Amino acid sequence: MHRIVFLGPPGAGKGTQAATLARSLSIPHLSTGDLLRGAVAAKTPLGLSAEGHIRAGRLVPDSLVLEILGERLARPDAGGGFLLDGFPRNLAQAEALAQRAPLDVVVAFELPMDLLMTRLTGRRTCPKCNTVYNVVTQPPRVTDRCDLDGTPLVQRADDRPEAVGTRLQVYRTETEPLFQYYTTQGILRPIDATGTPAEVASRVRTAVG
């Protein structure tokens, strides 16, 4: 069983590493953002509830996020484990997740603030397949086009410079306390998230065991 969470600030490379590791372990890579968007697009009852909050400019309540996540974890392909990317984000979410799916390991991505800023403001995303690039560290083969499907890449609103500082402050306030929470449980594995994707992948595999 591999029940894994990746923790780390925005821009730490969690998504790239999660996709690679999940494929190698044959477990689903789950992002709550993707799950919410999928539920809304599919117009499931939970998705419709989430859409109401999103349209009103409110955060989707933790209870609703956890219900959508619980539905996904009940699917057969999650029977051997899962990899959660960027969730939980706070202590309340972590405690609620523990009631549904106790974790085996939490990998904490650590890297300097200046590098985080470069990664975040340079990040571009394919709106079709959600592949992530960086104009400095991991550019696409053709400028501003997805390598996989040729779709024009976009810069998410929260990756623009004016939003990055706010995102990092929220992370420090809400998510960093989880490091102590999982350290106490003996399942936190900090890694150096600098270097090439291959170098970071090697550290991730060592941490997961």
C-alpha cells in the first residue's frame, strides 16, 4: 500500500514529481483542484454544490472537498494507494483526511524563496491536459505550446507576480504547521527540491522507500 502526500510551497515541483511517481507505482495522482474541476464539469451532485461556492467567490468548504475526495478514493484504482498533491493544506484538513485514509508517508519539498519566485512566475500550464512547464527551468520544445497536444500555454492568474507573495504567505501560515504534525507521527520525509527533475525524482523515491 502506498498512501502518499506531497507537501511543499507553490512552485516546489510537486505536480511534476507526483505524476512521475504515481505512474511508476501504478497508483492515481490526485489533485483536489483537478477533482473539483472534474466534479463541476461532470455536474455531479457534489460538483454542483462546489460550483455554487466557486461562482459566489467563496472557498469550497473542507467538508465538501473531502466528500469529493472520498468518492475518488473509493474507486478501484485507488485500492493499492494514492498520491495526494497539495492536500491537505491545513491542520483541519489533515485531521479529517486521517479519519478517511491514514497515510504511509508525507514527502516535504524544501527549496529557497528566490528559486520559488522564479519557478512560480515562470510557470505555464496546458489548459487541455494540465501539463506544467516553466519558461526558465523546463520550457516547452515550441515556445508557448504544449509538447503533448500543441495547445497554447497559459499563465494562471495565481502565478502572476502580484499574486505569488500572497500565495507564499498563506502557505507559511496554514500549511507549514503540518510539518510538525506529520513529524510527530513519524511519517514526514523532507527532501531537497532543488536540481533537475531527475535529481529530485531520485530523492523522492528514496524518501518513499
